[in-house]
Amino acid sequence: MTNMTLSIPEQLFEKMKAMREIRWSEIARQAFENKIMETDFEEKLLKKSKITQKDIEDISRKIKREVAQDLN
């Protein structure tokens, strides 16, 4: 497996250090995989549809906003 180095704000790093039980590399890996899957899905939609990339991004933002509101 390949290693990657990320730059994060010091304040975020301090909060992460306090949560030692969380496997942050796993969280990051999952986020990368999710973004790749999301992008692949969007590309497939674009090939089969007349919907534009902007339309997809708008819909995606709306869905994410609603999900975030539901979780709060």
C-alpha cells in the first residue's frame, strides 16, 4: 500500500490527537474512495443523460445539505 502525507491545520491535528481510538488513515481512505465512487457515478450519468455536470453538482450539494440537516 502506498503512503500519503497530508497537511492539516494545527487545531484540527490537536483534536485528532485527542481521539486516539479513531483510525484516521482509515477515515481518509474511505473519504478518498467515496469521492472516487461519486465522481465515477457522475461521469456515467453524464454519458447516458442530457443533464449537465453543473446540474449534477447542484443536486449533489442539495442532497448533502439535506442529509447534514437530518443528521443534526
